[in-house]
Amino acid sequence: MVHHGLEKLSDPEGFAEFVVGKYFSFLPGDPVIWTYLAAVTQIVCPIGLATGVLARLSSLGLLSTMVFALYFHFIDTGLEGFPFAVVENHNYIFELSAIYAAISFYFLCAGPGRLSLFRKSNKITYYPKGS
């Protein structure tokens, strides 16, 4: 995911013109701002998710960028004959975005794991009568 964010930062004006401006013209404001927001989200949120620091918020950020990526792929290439077509590159263009979205949705629901740097204990302590 970080790679995709760095890619956007390498040519923000190009991404803003050819992707955001073309496929997301319904977004208010300057497409370059949306490009920078997506890039920062794709760089910062994986770090938050990997460390467990603000994991649900990080997951929500990643899920939102993947929803936009899925929209882009469906508008650009369609379903490509999904699920029965044999496509040229042996996977559908939208497939990786869908997997990232599913993983982000899982962590949004599940939260950080036991190895998280930012974990609250949700254990209920049971004390039997007479102890």
C-alpha cells in the first residue's frame, strides 16, 4: 500500500489530472488535494495498522481509498467477464483492490490484535463468591 502512496507523490499533478479529474470529477475542490490526501493515507495508515496504533482509524482510511480504487477499476475496465472469464494477466484488474478492501474491512471490525502497541484490555475478571 505504501508503494501506491509513494507512486502518487512521484507525480501528483499527473494522477490528479488523469485519474482524480477524469474519474472523480464529483469530488469538490482541487484534484491535487485529493491526490495528496490519498497518498498520505496510503503511506501513514499501513504503519498505524501494522503497529496497532489507531488501527481502526487506519483501517477506515485504507478501506476508503480501496473503495475509490474499486470504483475507478469498475468504471475504467468493468467486470472483465467476472467470474468466468480468463483474463490476460491471470487476475482481474480490480482483484488486488478488492482484497485490500476486504482486509481493511476485517481490521476495521476486529480492531488491533494482541501484539498491538496500542491495545486496551477488554478482559472481564471473575471473582467467585467467598474469595
